[in-house]
Amino acid sequence: MSATTTPTSAPTPAGPAAAPEKTAAGAVTPASPAPATGGGPRRGSGGLRSRLRDHRGRLIGTGAALLLVLGAVLLGGGSWPAGLVADLSGPLDRVGDWIIDHRDSHPFFLYFLGHVSNAVVVSVRAVYLLLLALGWAGVTAAAGLVAWRLAGVRLALVSVAAFAVCGLLGMWVPTMQTLALMVVAVLASVLLGVLLGLAAGLSDRMDRVLRPVLDTMQVLPAFAYLLPVVLVFGIGVPAAVLATVVYAAPPMARLTALGLRGADAGVMEAAASLGATGRQRLLTARLPLARKELLLGVNQSIMMALGMAVIASVIGAGGLGDRVYQALASVDVGAALAAGVPIVLLAVVLDRVTAAAGARLGSAPGRPAGPGRAAALASAASVAGVAVVAVAGHLTGRLGWPQAWTVDTAGPVNRAVDWMTAHLYSGVPVVGGTADWAGHFTTGVLNPLRSGLQWLPWWSVLLAVGALALLIGTWRTAATAVLAMAAIGVLGVWGPALDTLSQVLAAVAVTLLLGIALGAAAARSARLERVLRPVLDVFQTMPQFVYLIPVVALFGVGRAPAVAAAVVYALPAVVRITAQGLRAVDPGAMESARSLGATSRQQLLQVQLPLARPALLLAVNQGVVLVLAVVVIGGLVGGGALGYDAVFGLAQGDLATGLVAGAAIVCLGLVLDRTTQPTQRRTRSGKGA
């Protein structure tokens, strides 16, 4: 599942990339990009404001150093002061008690939230009963026919094989439960996303209002969405579906707005000149022109909904996610893998089918909107075929997957894990074992990093956060980051937050080291790029929960496995963004470098990497956000810190612990996003912020 295909406020270069220059020593170096001027020459470029802007980094560094000295004199050291902590446990407990006491009597619950909850339950149950009525043969046939109509024969066969494997693993009923929840959640997410996207795409004011909201929603870890809905709806399917809807709607909204705003101006002008009303222009011009973005939004919503539906098993969603969660809780890797494989297969099938449908739709703009006679007949025949298969299943009494056709994989997998524990965890000559690696990484990297962060005075952490955010952003960005970090201290979870931050920093360092190296190699080798593409495709479609299974099998439980899962989850996005950025470097600049005799290494280090700086910064930002999402989930496998507090609060119904940890996760996500995502420091008049 990829976070990179959804457009975010990506960093943009400060100016057009210039061709490389030859220095006096003969080395090839890229010319410095033109300073941001807001699209035109700056007025008074020799003035004081211009000089301050040119020395922005030095001024921030000098100011930070002075504040560091001043803070050491006035504030001293130590962790977050106890006098600045707000005890929210009492108020939150009272809020939780009030909600529980009035859930069945207050008009807001009875006449609004109660109807919403009932509608969700009825919808999910109706879809689930429909899937059971079709039977395993009908569902498999329907999946194959839908994939055939949308994406071709090859993906139809893949879909049939995927559903067959779900049955062979003995996971047919949990798969149908997850699929029913997915159908309802995706439909609601797409509807909500389209409505928000229409508002943002047709109104500049709504776009300005919704943009920061959608930005914030996209950087929040999935766990953060579970807490508010549990507070209102309690444990169960309604909370899981609504959390999934809120999590999966933002990409649909952003892509809808992007498609509407990117409509061809000439086409829109022609429609207006023909006397079309605003509604007619929307339905006959804007939406058809944005169809590719709309289908991409559906694809992204499906993938995010699947990931969230699996995570929502923590709050009673049931299905495949619940099987994985229960197996991980008992460290039963075999059972976790048996439930994890169908999740991956569902993700791959849904991603490939919707992506292929989008590519086919985008490659045939001239195709009429309505289906032809042959297409209509084929669709009718497909529906009739599925009905026949379902009726045959009813008549033969074979609606459920036959028990005789299941394969027990949990036993062999657990025996393999036991063998690994005995032979690979430790004592392997020369290289050691996986448990040894995890132990060395914990004692040599994670523990010192955590101790160092927790040793820092609290005000120095705030100062560092503000300076980093100010270096690449605006004063508003820096203020947001500092306030979010301070909020963590006020919530009383300063220590656990720094523990989580240490895991994020360690995972990000490993991810960037591997990701940029692999991305650079893929950008320079077409063969390696072809080899990596299917691997990255599969990794990007896997929900976050699934990454915990192999790391538990290899490394056991602890903070190191949580970091390893985060690295594997974030690595594909970093590799792809890096490779794409390096391939997009101006060919003229590369040709100039080669003509000046630059070696391949010089071209990479002195031309490609500097000119691909915006893409590399985006890779860092996406790597940080994705790593945080899995490090938090790593609380399920011994990661501790905020993730453990969130899981404990959800599992025990301790709203104070869970909500405080969730709010701290949200704040930490904002801090990491604001300190790694460059923002434009210019106004409409071209003056720097």
C-alpha cells in the first residue's frame, strides 16, 4: 500500500534546474538553482530583506545557538517539568463514563449516532449474507468475471486463484467478513471523498479550508483513527467501519479536487461558450476529464481501507485482521501467516484490477461513455453465469468452502519457526543469528539513541524541532511543529514519545540508506528496475499489519522487530521516489556532464542527486511518515512506548491511556511531517515569509 501515489503537498524546487558548470579544477558541479522569487524578479534585491533571506540558514543556526546557551543558563536541564503536565485522566474518565451512561438515552445518540451505527451494521450484514448466499463458487466466479471485464483475462485468472487460496488456507469465512466490511467502507469513503473533492475542486475558499485538514489526516498513523470512534461507538463493527471511512476518504477527496482543477481550460471555455450551465459543465466536461484521477482515487481508497480494516480488528472488526491479531498476541506465527496470506492476496487483486481499469480508461479518452451492444451482452452473460453458479451451489449444498479442500499450513510453519529458533536465532558461525542481530541493534543503536533523546533538556528538543522546521519551511510551520511537540509534554507522555521517536529515527536512517542506494541503482539500470518492480509492487500493496508476521518469525518480539517491520514497509516508497527523481533529471544537464568528462560516479553525486533534491526530500518525508505508522503498530510485538499505550488502552477500555497515547501519536506525526516536508517560503508578491 503506497502513500506516494496520493498527491500530497510535495516539495517543489525553488527554481528551474540549471545546467552544470565546470569549475576551475575541472570537476562538474550543478549550478545553484535560481532563488524563489514568486515568479518574477524581486524588488529591492540588494536590500536588507533580500540579504536576510539569502543568509536564512546561518541566521537560524546562530539564533538557535544563542537560545541554546540562554536556555542552559535560565532553564537548566531535565525532562519535561511536572508542573507543565495536564492530568487528563480524570476528565477523560468522566467523559467516557458520561458517554456510557447516556448512550441509550441521550437524543444525540438515539436519533443520530444510533441510526448511523444501525445503518452500518445492517449494510455490512447485508453484504456478508449476500456473499454467503453466492457461495464460494459464486463469489470466486464473480471475482473472476469482474476482473475480466475491467482488467483482462490474466488478472481474472489471478483473482480466481487468489480466492481459491483463501479457501485452501481455511480462511474463507474470515475473508468474506473482511470483504463485506471493505465493500461498505469503500463505498462510503468514495462517496465522502467525492463530495469533499467537489467542494475543494469547485471553490477556492473550500480548497483553502480543506487542504490543511486533509494534510493532517494523511500524516496521522492509522491507530490514531481508532480512538475517537471507540469513544463514541464503542467496540464493534460500526466503530471499525467509520474509522476506515475517515482514514480512506482523504486520498479520494484530494484526487477528485486535483482532477477537477486540472481540467483542460480550453474544453471548459468551449463548454461555457456553448451556453452550458455550471451543472452541465461539471457533469459533461469536468468529471469526464477527471475520470483517470477519480479511478486512481478509488484505487487508493480501496488500498487504505483494506489496511485500516485489518488494523481495526483491534476494536472488534473481526475477519482476517482479528485472526492475525489473536495469533500475534500468542506468538503463533503459523496461524498469523495463514490469515496474513489472504490479506495480501486481496490487496494485490484489488490493487491490480482497479489500477488496470484506470490505465485502460485513461488510455482510451475517445471511448464512448456508455457500453456498446456487445459489451452490454457480455455483462449480462457474466451476471447470468454468476447466478447459475450460485444456484448450482445452493442445489448441491456446497455454499461454504469444503473442509476437505483445506490445507493446514500453521503446523508446518510453526515447526519451521521452531527450527529457526533452534538454529538461526543465535549461534550461527561468523554471522551470528537473527536474535543476535536484533539484540546488537537494540543495545548498540536503539538504547543509546533513546537514552540520548531522553537525556536532552526538554527546551532543547523544542528548539531543535523549531529550527529544523524553520530551515525548510515557514514561521507558521515551525510554530506548528513546536506547539505539537510541546503538547506531547503537556499530555504527560514525554518519555514514551521520545522512545517512539528513537525507533522512528533509527528506522528512517536504515530506510534512507537502503532506499536511496537501491533507488539510485534502479534509476541507472533498467534490468535491476525490472527485477525490483514486482517486489516493490507486492510490498506496497501489503497492509501494515502483515509486516509484523515475518519479523516476529525472524527476530522474535521487541523493539528491533518493530523497527525492521517499519523499514520493510517504508522502503518501497523511498526506492520508487528516489528512482523517479533521478530519472527525471534534465537530460541536457546529464549530457553536459558527460561531454565535460564526468565519470559515472561524478554524474550521480554532483549532478543527479543535487538536481533531484526535491524528490529526495519527498522520499525522506514519506519515509518518516510511513515508518511512524508501523513503529506505532509495533507496540503489538513488543515495540513499547506510545504504540503499547494505545494498544493497551484500546484492549482494556482504558480511554484515558489510549486517548492520551493516540493524541501524542498525532502530535508526533505532525512534528515529523513539518520538520521533513519543505514548504514554499514565498507570498503572492514574491516576498519571503
